[in-house]
Amino acid sequence: MVTRVYELMVIVNVEVDDLDGKAIIERVKQMIEENGGSVPTVDHWGRRRYAYPINHQHEGVYTVLEIVTEAPNLDDVDRYLRLADEVVRHKLIRLPDHEAARRGLLAQSS
């Protein structure tokens, strides 16, 4: 299988305790690492205002993870985040290979 680089943004409900929010991110990291992937960076953006209200809320706690893995093990992560009541939204995108190489996350092939 081909190793790819992904970026995952997770928005946790602002009313959730900080420890519970961090536990969700740690669980995501654990799920990825159990299947042979890695999470080189976790960027906690903290509390941010939404562009529009979501479920009558105006703010959420944002976290962005860079993931280096093979695609099949991301289905479980996506399912976990969809079912977690504390997660307001999440978005997983595959980074283009040239961007992943620029960030030093993927060895650039010739």
C-alpha cells in the first residue's frame, strides 16, 4: 500500500471539559498509531469563533493533526469522530504529495 499524508481538523464542543476534548484527540492518535500510521504534529488552535452558528453555538475548540498513514485505517477514525457526541465537526483531507514533501512529511520521490 502507498503511504499518504492527511490533515485532519477536529472541532470539539466548547462546553466539553478540556480533559475530555484532549482524550478524543489522544484516542484518534492511538487509533492511527495502532494501525502503523504516525501523527507527526498536533496543532491545538484552541477556542475559535464559527463563521456561522452550529447547533446554536458560536464557538468551538479546534485541533489540526497531520497524519502519515495508509488510507484503509482512516475509516475507523472517521466512524469514531462521527459517533462522538463531543465532536461538532471534523474534516479529513489528503495533502498533495508536493505539499507533503514541502512540509517534510513525505520523502520526495524522483
